[in-house]
Amino acid sequence: METIKFEDFAKLEIRIGKILSAEKVEGSNKLLKLQVDFGGELSSPRQILAGIAKFYEPESLLGKQCPFAFNLEPKSLGGLESQGMILCPSGENGPVLLHPDKDVPPGCLVK
């Protein structure tokens, strides 16, 4: 495992976002297109593409609060722009969503 300096890790902004909508991406069996609220002052909502379509139905994600890598450079996937990345561990049966154990305001910084 490669180690990184704390200064490198500190560059990553991890924020809690609330999933407002989710839909399958046409022509992909892996991608879901999420609209995620990060709070009004953070120019919400953002479009985030997540490779979790084989493991989650879009309707089951509505209203969920999850951690996202917030300050990643936008990336094009399947002809659509993704403006962040959902963070989840991969278990034996695929990715597993992480959630705060209490509601927090969208946009909260994870420290």
C-alpha cells in the first residue's frame, strides 16, 4: 500500500449530500445518474454518476444522505458529466452505501 502525506489527503473535500433523484443511465448497466443537494451555498444540486446500478434500485436512494468526494475535477462518463464521486466500501456483494447515523444539513464537511 502506498502512503500519502496528510497534506495530500487534506486537499480532498468530503461532504454529505442528500440524493434528490436517481435514474439509470441509458446504455449503461452500471451507472446511475444522481442529483445531489449539497446545500444552497454550494451551488446545488450536482449531477454525480455512480457505478452502483447493479446493486441499488434508483428509488431506494431517494432522500439518502451519503458522503461524496466534492472537489474532484468533473469527469465525463458515458457522455454525461459527473461532478463528484459517491464514497462507499465494496463488500463481498458489491458496494455498500455509508450514511450518517443522524440527519445532518446537506453540505456538511466530513473531517
